[in-house]
Amino acid sequence: MDFKAVPANIKRYMLLRGYSLKQVGCWAGISERTMYARLRDPDTFTLGELFGIAKHLKINFEKLLETA
């Protein structure tokens, strides 16, 4: 799977909903530091982490993968 669009999409929905990166990482079950690392290298996200993030951001999983 190609996760190149994921960091921008997470940041966009995170800002729209008013959540911090720490909160988003918590939903994914990872630390804030690990969240930063995942955003730098999005191919390291697990599907479980992405599903958790999408669920709490109240968006479809597919929205995280969409390119602009």
C-alpha cells in the first residue's frame, strides 16, 4: 500500500477537528515521538494504527489514503 498522502491527510483532519498530535498518537496506541516518526516515514504505519486514527477523526479509512 502507498501511504504517501497519509501525513498530510492526518494533519488536515487533525487541525479541522482541533486535536493535537499527542491525542492522535494515543488513538493509534503510539507515543507522540513515534507519531512524528510515522509521519516522516508513513510506510511504517500499521493498518491498526491508521484505522484507530480514522475512527477518532470520524472519517472513512479511505480518506486517509486519498491524494489531493
